[in-house]
Amino acid sequence: MTFDVSDIVSPTHGHDSGTLLFIVRIEGGFAWLVDGKRRPISRPKRKNIRHIRLVARGHGPTAEKIRKGEPVTDSEIRRSLARFAAGASEDEGGM
């Protein structure tokens, strides 16, 4: 499976399995993941891409900022992931 920057993924191994995270960088078989809380944008988690599963392709303003390399805040990431987890549609300002 191929992953892209701004995808929403969930780790399949480790203590963070089952959580939702954004991919902010992919390099050499590893993805750098953030959730805005335990893993802020300033300290992303490096995870082997074999140990993550794709939950959704990133959509919405936060994912677009990540894709373009624009600055994004931890609170934007938290809000975006919370909206996605709650099942909000794009029309409501969600993912």
C-alpha cells in the first residue's frame, strides 16, 4: 500500500495502536506521524510504514496545509482528527 503526506492512519503495532494520526513526512520506508497532543508537530513519531494502516485520505483545510508544507498548529491537527473521528462531513468543515 502506498501512503501520502496528509493521510490519516492508525498504527497496528505498539502502544499507540488504534489512534488516529496524520502523516507529515514519508522517507525511506518510514512515516512521521502527529496527532497534535501526545505527538505534536514539533516531535513527530517515526513509524515503519509496514506497521500502519490507512484509515482515510486527507481532505479539508488541515490536510491541504500539511500537503503544501504550510505551517500547521497542533490545535488544528487535534480539531481535524476529532471531527474525522466524530464522522463530520466536509460540508460541516470536517476532514
